[in-house]
Amino acid sequence: MNKLVTDDPQTNTEVMFNLAYVKDKEVWIRGGGDDGEDCTLIDFTNRMCERHDCLSYMIQNEIEKDEIDNTGDRLLECSMSGCSVGTAYFIAIQAAELRERLRMYEEKDADNQGRQPGPKHVGEWNDCPRCGKVLSPLQHIHFCGTCGQEVKWS
């Protein structure tokens, strides 16, 4: 399976799947800056609010730390009242979070694909004969938790 998560997207599809990402424990928007550079979600949201003449007290130069911490609360109120900026803010957070979770699965899958085939015995990985789920030697289960198939360990 081709990986969807990339830190250097080249195609429109790759950019779409990697538009919001996490860097230094903060959500960033790829190409979201005024000059097409990457920017934080806070900066992106503040520019959108300024352009839409809403939450103008949050303009970048006037933000204090406690106001940044409250941005989510303010934008939740906006989102609940139909503001598209608030809604976009939470969509970006969701996209970045899901991207990071998907990255974990893709890296785990890549690690499992790299294991060498060979005789299966206790201490080596095993695959469910019905659904193909990769089973850890630490589990050493007798029935697959996904499909219920009996798994024999040599």
C-alpha cells in the first residue's frame, strides 16, 4: 500500500492529504502564509479573522500568551454561531491529528513489511491464515482477534 503521509508533498493529492500537520506540538498549515510559506494555524486563523473583520482584537502583533491559549475557546463560540473561520480552525486540528495517527500506522506497517519471511515458530511473527492480520509473538494467541480463525504456532 502506498503511504499517504509525507513531509514533502509533490502532487495535488499529496498536498491535500498533508495540508495540516504537526510541528513542535503545534498545528501548521502548508502554504498558508501570505507569501505561500507554511505558517501556524494560529497565524492562519488570525489573518482570516482580520480579513473577515471578526475577532480583530486577535491581530498577530497584539496577541498575548493567555489570548493564544484561549483561541480555541473563542473559535468554538464562533464555529457554533456559524462562522466559517472557527469551523476551518477545528477541521485543521482534526486533519493534523488524523495525519499523525495515520503516520504511526504507516510506519508500523512498513516495519512489518520489512520482516524476513521464513519458518514460523515461537518468537517470530505470524499471520492469520484467513484475514492476514499480523500477530505478534508476544501475543501468541490461539485465535485471531479480528476474524476468529485458529492460529497455529509451529
